[in-house]
Amino acid sequence: MAIMTVHIPDDVKAAFDKAFEGEDKNAVVARLLLEAAEKRERGEPEGERREVSLREAIDAVIALRKQPPYVTDAEIKQAREEGRH
């Protein structure tokens, strides 16, 4: 295992500590570094969101609706009605 020393602003560290409270910080940092390296290898731009076509977005929503927990149209309608009152 290697040791890496990185200097970051105090506010960044505080945000990190809050976001990952109770987790193994070494494991979290290792995972984030690996994800960043993989994105770089794929040529994804840093700090930017990938543009998604409308078709891709629709396909993603349809795929998510097929995964549990299933929510029926009736349940969605009921939640909307309850939210209006």
C-alpha cells in the first residue's frame, strides 16, 4: 500500500469529513481516486457533466422504473393529491 500526501483547503476537508462521516476515509479517497483515473482514461471532461440526449434520458428513466421499488401510476397520483392538501 502506498502513502500519498495531499494539501487541500480546510473547507474542502470539512465538507469531505461531513459527507463521509463514519466511513473509512482511506477507502473513500482510494475509490474517488480510482473513479477519477477511470474517467480520465475514458476521456471524460473534468468537473463537467456529460451531455445526455433526450433519448438517453428517457431510456434511463424507463430502465429505472423497471427496478424495485416499483411505484405504480396510482401511487404516484395519490402522492400528488396528498401533496396538494
